[in-house]
Amino acid sequence: MRAFVVTAPHTSGVQDVEKPVAGPGQVVVDVSRVGVCGTDVEFFTGEMAYLHSGHEKYPLRLGHEWCGVVTSVGDGVDKKIIGKRVTGDTMLGCGKCYRCLNNRQHVCENRFEIGIRNGWAGALAEQLLVPATALHFFPDSIDDTVGALIEPGGNSLRAAQAALAGPGKKVLVWGSGTIGLLTAQLAAYMGAYVHVIGRNPQTLSLAKQLGASATSSDFEEVEGGFDAVIDCTFDKDVPHKALQVVELGGRVVYIGISGVPSSIDSRDLVLKDVTAVGILSASPGLAGTIDIYGSGKVDPTPIVAATVGLKETSDVLAGKRPANAGVGPKIHIDPRKD
């Protein structure tokens, strides 16, 4: 089958590789759609931390935001799921440690991450091998575009929930990339007043379309202050700024990650009685995201600017926008396309 392979920093292409075979407890999925995200770009450039910690190495196969159709199953897996449309958890815990046994497999020390960690091949290919336990099924009301947004949506839902977004709450979302936009959309859906800070006028305009009440290019005060601030940026200075501007007794949610260390003053955290939450993965948010998207009450599709074929993945990772792309920050890959 065809798969996209990164062999070294800025060196990649489509290769013919062996098709996956489902072992016990596993399934093979024909991939319909894959989202390209910032983590993929970091692997492409060689900046990703796992390359330096030894948790991943070249050559590698990317792709962790995906959806597809189950086409074969291994021993111990019900054959009735063949033909079902699915997405899957990126985080694959060992299933035996204390964390896994307490529903925290996404922070298992020995976990695989599909397309990211410990060599588990990703979804930028015609087929993907996945443990059956990682699958999440979704209804026909969710098309392929939305299906491949479930994983980033799960991260964003967790961020909005951690901020306690809801009626009467004022939430500041810092960053207007994919996670920032999805988080803003979900926080607004939950009933919060949402203000988005971003650098790109087009994505700020999109934030308004998705439900944000206000946008700006820098911090602006609101009456009564912000009950929560969600950092969806890669900026090393925003974690400190978020803590400075959040209302006393409020919450700061960190889902963005800087490529270099960020610093906060714990005295601000204590003296303001602020709750700080870190969000690593979508795992606990996938089912809820499927329910919300499946209901039709939230439509994230404007975030996707274009869908291209597998052979165009290198250009996308290098930052080239496809011809006639929309304003959204997300590019999707359809591995079935030439």
C-alpha cells in the first residue's frame, strides 16, 4: 500500500510499504481522511521533543487525526464491526499498569501514540492498524471531514470543560489555530461568553463565525474579568500572561505547548487562588465530542481549508497552502486520492 514516510528532517515522500495485518485484538482500517497538525510539522522539521528523548526516531509514519472504515479484524474481535466507520484514540496504554487500570491510559509511561510515539505507524497511509479497544464508532450524521476532527475536538472539549465554560462564564481563548478555534466553538456551545486572541485576521473572523462573542489581536479587559483563560498557543510567554489576567479564583487551562520552557510565578497562582489544568490528550473527550458533533448542534467543518492527496503531504508540512484553500487553519489528507 501507499504510505507517507518521513525519513529525516525535511525529507519525506510517498512509499510502497507492506499492508498491515490484524493480530489478536487488532483491526485494520481503510483510512478516509487525516488531519495534519502542529505535532506532525515538528516531526517533519526535526523539532519534536520525542525525537530527542528517544521516544521516536526516523523513519516514521505520521497521522493521528483520522477516520476510516474497518475492513478486517484479528482473533478475538467481533467481525460485525467490519464496515463500520470509526476513529480511534491516539494513546495506546500498556493496559496493565496502575494508570491504565485507573482509566488514565493516555499517561501510561509505556504507551504507544499512533503516528507519534514508540514507532506505531500513523494514518497517513491507505490503511492503519489499530487495537480494537481504541476504536470509537460514530453515526452517519458525521461525515469524513468531521470524523477527522474528532481527535482535535476531544482535546478542545477537555479544555473547555476544564475552564468550566458555561452560562454566565467569561472565557478567554488565547490562540486562533485549530485547537483555539475548536475550543472557542465548544465553549460557546456550552453557553460561555468567549473572547479569542489571535494574530491572523482571517482566523479571528472565523472565530466569530464559530460562535465567539469578541476577538482581538491582544489582551483586552472585560467587565468583571475572565473566569478562565485557555492557552492554545505555542508562545512561551502566554502561560505567564494568562495567569496575570485571569480573575481571582478563576481557572487557567494549558493545552498549547511552547518549543522552549515557559515560566509562571507560583505566587501568582497561590495568591490569586487560581486553578491550573494541563491537557495532554483527547482520550477522555472523544466520546463526548462524537455526541456533540453527531447531534449536528456544532459544525467544525469551516476550520478545514482544503483536502488534498497523499503526495501533497510534504508541501503541507512545509507550510505551503493548497491552491484555492479556504481561511481555516486545518488541512486534510485523503489517502485514497492520487
